[in-house]
Amino acid sequence: MKYRRLGASGLEVSETGIGTNNFGGRLDADQSAAVVHAALDHGINLFDTANIYTHGVSEEYLGKALKGRRSEALIATKFGMLWEEGPHGKGASRKHIMDSLDGSLKRLGTDHVDLYQVHRQDPDTPIEETLRALDDVVRAGKVRYIGCSNYDAWRIADAMWTSEHRGLARFVSAQPEYSMVVRDIEAEILPACERFGLGILPYFPLAHGLLTGKYSRGEEVPEGTRLALTPAAQSRRLTDQNFDALDRLDSFVSERGHSLVELAFAWLLAHGAVSSVIAGASNPQQVAQNAAAADWVLSAEEMTELEELLAG
């Protein structure tokens, strides 16, 4: 396993990370532990969760699986989505941050989180309040680094300016959706992250499983797959344009003896701002597949060819 700096920070993260949003849902405690242990055995050190994933069960299962091996892992969790009803049940206020962090630490069974991320921008709370609260938990040793997720580019710039001019802890990472078929961040968010030194942690790198090759044009979505569990995403993913691109990409990987999954990881890692690719896994075999996918390094010529294939 290879490691990269998380943005401009000194934190080194594995090029492949594990997303845990299926812990407590599709996976029980033992299955979740098997994924975590397999990841550690393959040198994967970054585990991404959130308090809302299965309403805290994901954090609980991750914490239990890491008992005795906590020093090998970097825990990234998130706050800000709706946790409970009421005026302080979501968002990025000081109160919600403090309450959320205490709950996450208890469920994870640890005294600190390595990366604490605002899950979604909160337009109703001043960014200085959010950053001062995060700066406090960093200074208290409960959090090592902070990051953001699903932020607009201008909000990233606003947060970085505020940290710089108020002497507060700064975001070191951003977590947006990014894949070969979902490239919206390239217009503004990617350049903003490059400008301010934020490491990108792409989620849905396989586009809800589209880039695994498990879906076929005109056929029913297989039961148990991610798109079967998120039907609202089917219309965005299962388009003729995407299937046409997949046909071209299939030829590209076949000629080189690789798979679509390997290409999805390699393409993202070819972007210097990407620090680690966050992907879920249902079993140790998928963990091994994801870990190996980071080994393929695309050449400049191959990236140029891929741009042409993706453009159609």
C-alpha cells in the first residue's frame, strides 16, 4: 500500500480508504470487523464514517473492530446531517459540534478522532463559529485534523480565509462526490482545493457501482446492489451516455489486462489533489480488490486517451 499526504498536512493516508456506511446495515458486527481487519492487514489506514451512518451503529462497529489495533488506524468521522429533531439536531453550530463529537467518541471507544469533517455546509451558522468550535476541540486533543464535505468552492475559500486571518485550525481535506462519470467538482471545487492545499477524498468513486460493470443496459438492477438500495440514483447513473462510455472503457481496460474497478481508482489517483479514494467493501475479498486497484499508475498518454473516451 502506498500513502499520500492529506492535502498540505503532515498526515499520511493510504491511497485506498474504507467507507463504512454499510456497517450496521448490509453488514453486521462480525462482517464489519472482517472488513476492518482485512483492510488493516493490507495496509489501509483510513476509515471513513459519520454519526448518521445507521444512526451511530457504523461508528460503534468500527470502534469495536479496532480494539487492540487503534494505533494502526486513522478514524475520519463526520457531523452536521440531521441527527435528531429539534433546533440543535443538525448543522455546524458550537453546540451541535460539541454534542456530536462527544457522542462519536463514546461510540468509537476512543479519546480522539483523527479527522473530523463537517458533513454538509451550514448556511445558517457563521463559519467563524464553526471554525472556533473546531479549533477548540483540536486544541483539547479530541480531534487531530478537520475537514469539510459537500462544500461549495466559495465556502471553502471563505473558510480558509477565516482560518488564516483568525488564527484558527484550517481544513486539510474536502470530501466531494467524484468519479469518471461524475466530474462536477472539476469546474470550481477541484481548483479551490488545489489552491488552498486541501486533500480530496472522493466518495462514490465507483458511481454507485456503475464502474464495477455489474449493471447492464436495459436490464433490471440486481438485488442487493447499491443502486437497488438507492433507486433515486438510478436515473442519474443508468443513462445511455454512461453505458456508451462504459463500452469504450471496457475495451481500454481489456487491452491492458485490468478491470473497470482498477481503472476507476487509478484515474482518480492520477489527480494530484486526490489523497485517498474512499470506497465501501462488503467482504475481505472486496477489500483486497480495492487495495490492489491503487497499484495501477496511468501514464500521461493514457490519461489523454481516457479524456477522449469519456468525452465520446
